[in-house]
Amino acid sequence: MFPLYDENPTELLPTVTLFLIGSCVLCWLLVQGGGFSIDIFLSSICNFGTIPIEITGNSGIVMGTSPCQIGGYSWQTLFSSMFLHGSWLHLIGNVWFLWVFGNNVEDSMGHMRFLLFFLLTGVVATLAHALSVPTSAIPMVGASGAISGIMGAYLLLYPGARIRTLVVLGYAITVISIPAWVFLGLWALIQSVGSAMSPIGDGGVAYMAHLGGLCAGMVGVSLFRKPIGK
């Protein structure tokens, strides 16, 4: 399943959503070299990606083969890592999900609340990943944890909103309109199954970041949404 757009109008121009999308794109092009130089790319994820063992300080056996030199604590990467990506496909997928779900959540919170919500849920998501693999030396990058927080907020704010969804089943491709609670419920189920089946610390999809962000978004949305009538 892939969301094409939602049938949910907005009142505010989603300036922060557009700013975050632009920031991710610019970081990919300017900091990571658009993925065209392996040296620049590796340097970016080693310097600005989140390496779990540098967050936890765990002295156990290091998990995974990392291209990075490990040393010291790097808590600032909890923020920087969410603006980096692993490939063009990773970037495009994330900014598309951010656009589909972010504009309405920004509408419900206002610009500055939404920006703070994005950053905080992104940090919680990254911590969830780091704590799930505390001795991993494999860097994690991507905005998907923070976007998962936005999706959690969307689920509670607009459960009945219709999501136009591209569905691929073998050779059959179709577009259907489904309620947000169905789309996001299935998405959460996929993340849970993926987390249960994925080898710990294999450097693949950070399912725990997605689930951590989703939970943070669902818990935090009531604190960040605008008071009724404003």
C-alpha cells in the first residue's frame, strides 16, 4: 500500500511541512552529495547519523559491521539523523508520507507546535531504536520516526478521513479510498510484524523507531493540538 493523497482539506498553508521537506531534500543534496559520492555519503551518516552504542554507552559486544569509527557520546545525532537519508527512494518515500499526513496535523496544531512535535517525536523514535539495539554500531538515518509520530497524531485526529491508496497485489494494481484508521492500522501491523521477524541489529528497516514514533505521536497529540475554537 502507498498513500497517494488524503481527502482532507486544510485551512493553513503548511509552511513548516514544506520547510521540513525542503530541509530533508537540501541535506540529501548538500550534506550527503545526493548519494553520488560514496565517501561523502558515508561521512555524512557517520558524522550525523545516530549510532546506538554512542547513545547508550553500552560496553557489551558491539553488534554489526559499521563503516564508522566509534567513540564517545553523540547525543546531537538524535536531531541531525532525522534529516538524513539512505537513498533517493528512502528520501522520496519519507517526504511523500510527510506531505500526505503532515499538512493536516500542522493545521490542527499550528506552525510552531507542529515543528516542536516533529522534533520531539523524532527524538523519541530514535531513542526507541537505540534502546532496542544498545550495542549496535550501525548508524540510523531518516525522518521516518518523526513522520510515524505525525501518523500517530493523524490517526487520532482524523480517523475517518479517506486516504486514496495505491494497492499492488501481484500483477493487479488499483487505487482505492480507505479510512485513515484502516490504512494506519494496517501500517502499524506491518511495522509490528516486521519488528518481530527482523534480525536484531541487522541494519535494515528501523521498525522500533517507527513504532516508537507512532506511540509518541498518539500520546503527545493532545498536548500539541490547538485548543478548541482557536
